[in-house]
Amino acid sequence: MAPLFPLYYLPPVSWCAAVWKYRQIELEACEHYQKGSLRNRCYIAGPNGIQRLSIPLEKGKHQQMPVRDVRIADTDPWQRQHWRSIVTAYGSAPFFEHYVDGIAPFYEKKYSFLFDFNLKLLEYLFQQKIGWKGAFQLSAQYAPEKMTVPATTSIRYPQVFEERHGFIPDLSVLDLFFCCGNRSAQALADAEE
């Protein structure tokens, strides 16, 4: 039976290391949206330290709404703001140029639903950019007792602003990809919990 994981926005390295160990995982598609989770936010390392990127959601998200029905609010230019933050944080990273052309369109095209945006971005990063041979499937029913909670991993790698802030663990997987490029796959495979 495939392990069950929540679907996050640009998930942390620990989530990715846990997923990497499987050839098939189930993504929780039947839960109700959980406020304060990583479903609509991620953390990157910018020039001033840890920065939270949060996707704005339409009202009603806290009223036991199924996660697949949560809509992205288009009242502010969040995509442009997130992309500027990503470029500021990682524009000088060694592998930024290898990923930028594929990731930029996610911050240009409008998406209506958070779940769809997160899934498409995850599929691109995992299957097209770092060659994960596994498959994602969506859960058919809500089963919280099956949910996998990844432990923090011991992956350490050079970060862009490490001299200024020290190493910051478990940031968004973008941090790992932009800093390590193709070596990201090996780092995820070698991760110890």
C-alpha cells in the first residue's frame, strides 16, 4: 500500500526526502483544508534570513472546505511577489539558471485551485527536473490515520546566504534544487531521518 502524504506548496526538504524513498505515493485529496499548514506556504532563505511565501486564498477556506475546492485569491499579485522573492533569494545560486525557465511559468499562468497549482508544480519538479521514477496518485477517501509525517532530515548542503545566516535546515525544496542541481536527487536518496 502506498504511503499517504499531504500536498504542500513547494514542500520542505524533509517531505521530499521521505517521498523520494517510494516508487508510489498517495497524495491526500479528500481532507478538509487545514489553516496554518504548508498547503499554501513555504519557506526560503533570502538575504535577510528565512522568508515565508504564502499563497492568498479566497474566503471560506476555514469552513470545513474540501482541500480540492480551495480557491486561490486573485486580489493581489502574489505570483509576481513570490517570483521576485525567489529570484532575489536564489538568482546567484549555482543552479538557478538550470531551473528558472521551467519554474517561471508557474508564476505567470493563473491557477484557480490551490491543489491543482501545488500538484502541477510538484510533478514538474519531481518527475521532470530531478527524475523521480515514482508516481503520484490521489487518495479516494479521507484516512487521517494513514498520513505520513516526515521526520526532519539531516541533509546539509551549501546555501546561498549561509555565510550570513548559517545553515538553515528544512527549507523549501527549491533551496536544495537551486543550490545543488542534479545532486539534489542523490542528497534526497541519501537523507537520514
